[in-house]
Amino acid sequence: MASCGYIGKGKVYLDRIFVGNVSALNVAIAEEKIEQSDYTSPGGGNCAVVQRIDSVELSMTMTRFDADNLSKAVFGNSAEQAATPIVDESITAPAVLDDDTLIVTAQVIDTSVAPTVTSDPSGTTYTDGTDYTFSPAGITVLAGGTIAVTDPLLVSYTPKAADVVQALTQSAQSYEVLFDGLNEADSGAPVVVKAYKVQFGPAADIPFIGDEFAELVLTGDILLDDTVVGAGLSQYFTVSFA
């Protein structure tokens, strides 16, 4: 359909799974050009040019910073961590007590439920705020308390239900990318883009600390999909304007 302008909005899916808000979706086509210079006159110029498509890239900026999207960005996988209480997890006091050394627990502590720290073997129960403090990541032994350096300890706590991403456990994956969109400049007319096979690289930057909303930017190659057959059909991507 004819339109004098285009502003795209809509939903993006990887293998038909919605990835949340996407602020940018771009296709970049790189060209290879072979030129034959004109040597018949001093004015220069070309007498022949061959133009080929060198590569087709698709990039997307995801603003939903969650375990599923992050696992795609770091070639990883994600799994749910249950909130089953942990009893007597073994930890050891640090060799230097400086109020700054964190003992990391196996799971994320639910700080709404105070943990219990005891000696190992049990017998002495230590006091929060005097002997130690706690945070979601673990226990910090305080220098002015009764816990000595390298003391074996036991900590019991309630984990926070969490999605845990294991990074760099997978090879590069290929996805079908589908944009179920509309043209805001044409009264919301439907625009559907389908890239059959996109192999993404890892995210070049993962902003865990910052003053702006974090984004995950993925860039990949649109590859040939030989399962698409038929005269005049693209094996790379299609765009439908309704």
C-alpha cells in the first residue's frame, strides 16, 4: 500500500516468542562492488560495475532486561531458582576481618527473612549487626564481633526465588525474527517483517551499572534459509505492507 512516510512500532518475536519492548530494529545491507576502470580516455570513470550483496545484518535493541533476553545475549541458558529454605550451608570467615569482605552464599538471600549464622559444629549463634551483616549476595563478618578469622560457620536462610543465567554455555544460535508491526505514519497500517534465519553474536556491552535504562543490543547475520523454495521467493527476509 502507498504511504508518504514510515514510523515503525510493534512487537518483535524470536522463534515466535515475544521479547518485550524493542526500541530499534534495523536491517543493514553491505555491498561488494567490483569496478572496471575506463582506460580509453583520460577523463577516467568506469566502463563496467558488478554489484553484489556482501552481507545482510539485523540488529535489535531490547529494553526488557531479563534472564531470557540476557541468556541470548551471552550465549547462555537460564533456569529458575526455587525459594526452598537452605539449612546449615557451610561457609568460612575470611582471613582478614575488615568489614568489607563478602562471603558469597550459594543462592540469593531473601533479606525479608533474617538468616541464622552459627558456629560449625553448631553451638554458638551469632548476632546480626554485631557479628555479621547480610545482603542478597551473602554474609559479611564484622571485625568487632566474636567471629574469628577463618572460623567455620553455618548459615541458614531463605533464598529469593530467582532466574539464574549461566553465561557462555551455548554456541551461537539461529532464530526466526518476526516483526508484527504497524506504520504510525499511515494510520497504523500493518507491517510484517519476517527474517527466516538470523544468527546473533553476543552483546558487545552489558550495562549492569548506569544512570540510564539498560538495553541489550543484539546484531546478527540474516542467513539463507534453504527450506524456503519457490520461484521469486526470498530465502532471507520478507516485508509485507497491508
